[in-house]
Amino acid sequence: MKKRNALISVYNKEGIVDFARALVELGFNIISSGGTAKKLLEEGVPVIDAQEITGMPPILSHRVVTLHPAIHAGLLAEDTPEHRAELEKYNFPWIDLVCVDFYPLYETIRQGGSFKDVVEKTDIGGPTMVRSAVKGGRIVICEFGRRGQLLEWLKKGEPKSNVFKQYLCAVAECEVGNYVSISGAYRDSIASGSV
């Protein structure tokens, strides 16, 4: 059976090694980058670095890593002969699962971080990967507390697959919406002079 691909990129590394190991045991390749890839490799989890897929190193002080067609095509492609052939033409992998979290924007604002601090903790790659994964109908998770539930579902053979995947997608979209609303409220407070 062909291995599936899981893209893991998290700011908070708590529990990520055990989660990645469990995915490997379930037959997934792990794609990762930066600090997440380093952490997993240090703990003996095999990782395909995102650079191997994109053909590019991180650029702009690590602001651009996964924002690349090789990643997002693998998330957005539909399961059709045409899309599969196009991925193969460009040697882009089909990505089945995305596990990300977001930079701690709310915590930075709450702790009185400077505008520059807040800008640096405004995540772009994470929410973008989530939205691509949702649109592509992939398995997507961005909440630490749901990882165990996801692993149990995978181990059980993915019952009611479409229903559960839509549930995860809905949760992830809400997480992105909440995250973006925090950023919007912060910028509104600057515009109104309250920060």
C-alpha cells in the first residue's frame, strides 16, 4: 500500500514527537520544516524536509517556507486523473494530512508586545496551509487536544470518513477565523488610538 504524506509544522512542539511517531506507524511519510523538522529528526522520527519538495531554502528571514506551489498544489489538488497527472508532471507530492498550529499572536498582544512583536507573531503559513487543506478536503488538525481523537479514528480505519474530515475542517476553519479576528481587532485598536 502506498504511503500517505502528512505535513507537520507547529510552533508549540509539545507532544508532536509522539504524534508524528504514531503517524509513521500508521504508514505516513512526514513532511516538515524548520524547528519542527529539527525536533523530529533529533528524536529519531524520519522527516522529508519541505526544502526537498520546494527546491528552495526558507527566505525572507524564514517568512517564506511552505508558501510554495509544491506544497499548496499537494493540498489543493482534487482526486482526479487530471490533477494527479499534473502533480506528477511537476513532481509535487499529494499531501493527505496537515497538522499545524499558529504563532502565539493573542499571547503576544495580551503581554503588551510591541507592534513589531505582534507583526512577527502574525502567522501566515499556518492559516494558509489550513485553508488549502480544507478546500482540498484533506485531513486537517490545528488543535493539540484533537490529536488523540484523530489517531484513534485513523487506527479504526477512518469510519464515516467524509463526516469526520468535514468536522475537522470546520473546527480548523473556525480556528483560522478566530485567529484572523484577533489580528483585525488589534489593528482596529491601533487605528482608533487605543494601543
